[in-house]
Amino acid sequence: MKVLKIAIYSFLVSASLWSCIPSYSAYPKEYNQAKADFKKQKAFVVNKELKKEFEILKHSDIYEIVEDSSQAAKITLHPMLTRTPPCGNPMIGSMLTVGLLPSGFPYDISYSYDVAENSTTKNYQYKLQVYQSLWLFNIFRLGRTFSKQSGKALLGKYIASNK
């Protein structure tokens, strides 16, 4: 009898966790529709080992990332600082309702990099905002990953700062 209760509780907990499908959005919302409709500079990323930072830069579509460093600007990424929510309390409602009640978490990201070209180096620093939504109906928004939406936020901030 005790084993059956444990099995039922385990099933309920795993079902409620699986029903909370994450999806991400860039903030402000207009950044989700940002398009890189400008001439892209060729750039070589020096430290691709910063995988998350590199993926965000790649998804931003600000630069044409190349593998040859001879005829391109050199980008040096800095480790990003992410301030995440302090606890998972908002997720409890989604878990108890098997994903029918949406919940969300804001992420504040400090993203920076240096661009070196022609013996000059320029530093770019951006405060990005990405919102994570946990909801059963996010199954229809599966392509909205953290790196893609952070890239959209970076593109939006880049466009806004160069107007």
C-alpha cells in the first residue's frame, strides 16, 4: 500500500512538472519583432567558449559571424551576469493546476562585449530583459528558447541605441 501511494505521488509530481512548458519572450514586447535590416559587419568571435553568450550574439543577427579573423572585426565576449528570480513560488500554481494556470519569471541580463577594429576597441554594454513563461499552452511556442529571445532583446537594444 505504501509503495502504491509513493508511485501515485511520484506520478502526480512528474505530470505537473511536465505540464509546465517553458517559453521565453524578449522585453519590451516590440523587441520580439525586431529585424536586423541594416548592413551587417563581419565579425570573428575570439572566445566562443562562452557558449551562452556566443549563442545570444549569434541569434541577435547584429553581425555576420565569420570563421576567418583576417578581414573581420574581433569580438571579445564578457561573461554575462543574470539576475534570476530568488525562488520558484510562482511555479507552484502552474504545478498544482497541471499547467493550466500560467506563471512566469523575469530575467535581468547584463550583456557586454568588445569590438576591436583598426587598432580601436569599443565596449558595448546592454541590460536585457527576458521573461520566462511556464504554461501548458506554451507547447505551441516551443521555438522560443532563452538564447533566441535574449538575442532578440539584444538586437532590439542595439537598434534602439543606434538611432
